[in-house]
Amino acid sequence: MKISVEKSCSMIFTKNNKESSIFNLKIYGNKIENQKEIKFLGIKFDSKLTFSSMIEEIKERCNSRLNLIKILSNKKWGLDFRTLGNLYKSLIGSILDYSFPCLNSLSETNIKRLEVIQNSAVRSILKLRYDTPSNILHHEAYNKLKLLTVSNRLYELSERYVRAGLSHSVPLVVRLVEEYNKGFESRNIEYPTPLCNCYLTISLF
């Protein structure tokens, strides 16, 4: 198998802009183009791992589908809130679920930007007022639609992924957890990773 130079590129993950120009990687003597963003399996990575452009892409995809939810929420279509809730999970929730590995590393501000999308859908589905307090909205969403907040859903998916990986002894997950456990007590975690959200699962390993 031969690597295609034209389809190859490099990316340096760093918060220092100067470091990205240090490396001069080549394949078969040909220099590989260095990029600031790369899309891999539907996930857009940036060199600083902020996932800001990924958030914008997710918002754009979700908002186009959100309009459909709002239209179908009109009483003239005769759909009950359970049906609309399932439509939301299929059309919008699936987009957020697919991206959960990178979304776990988002800042609280970016998580709230995604939460706005779900809150808007819930208001339309349950016919809630725009000024409904968020705590009441989240309570109604869970009780009637079985919808967790975006942050709690990401936490749940992380726990499920790590638990499944450990129960089936997936080498990569086991190794990551072992390394995480060894350095947890002495590590200063400045930038949280998905494993930080799974401490209870990891502690039982």
C-alpha cells in the first residue's frame, strides 16, 4: 500500500502558533502541507483543540433541522409531544451524540451554545413560554421527553463508552485508564479530558 502525498497533511496540536512552523514533514521526499484544521471521520479538529469551528458546523446542521421541529410542533399537524421528542432525538440529538468524544473537551461556554438549540426545541415541543426558567425547562424535558441536558448527556455517553471499553478489555481504553490512574493524584489537570468525567467508573477499575 502506498500513501498518497496529495491526500496527506499534517497538524501540530499546540497553543503556540510559532511551533506549527518548526516541523518539515515529508513523504517520499515531498513536503506534507501543514493545516490548521483537519476533518477526520466527521469530526473537525483544529490545532488548538478548541473545536470552535466544529461547534459552528454542529449549530448550522442542528438549526436547519430545528426549524423542521418548530414547524411540526404546530398543532395543525396533530403530533403529540412524545412523537416530536423522538423526532428531536433522531434529527438533532443524533448529531450531538456522534460528536460526544470531542464535545467532552469543550468549554462551558461552548456547551451552553449547544444547550440553546435543545432548549429551543423543548420550548416548541412542550409549548413552553420563551421566558420559562431553565431549571423548569430541564425538569419538564426530562420528565416528559426523557431528555437530559446536553452536558449531562455527554457525561452519560462518556461513562457508557469507558465502562464498555473496560468490560470488554479494549486495549486502548484499558491503557488510557491505567495511565490516567497512575498520574491522577499528582497531575494538575488544566485542560479536562473525557476521562475526567468518568472518575467513578475509572476508580472501580
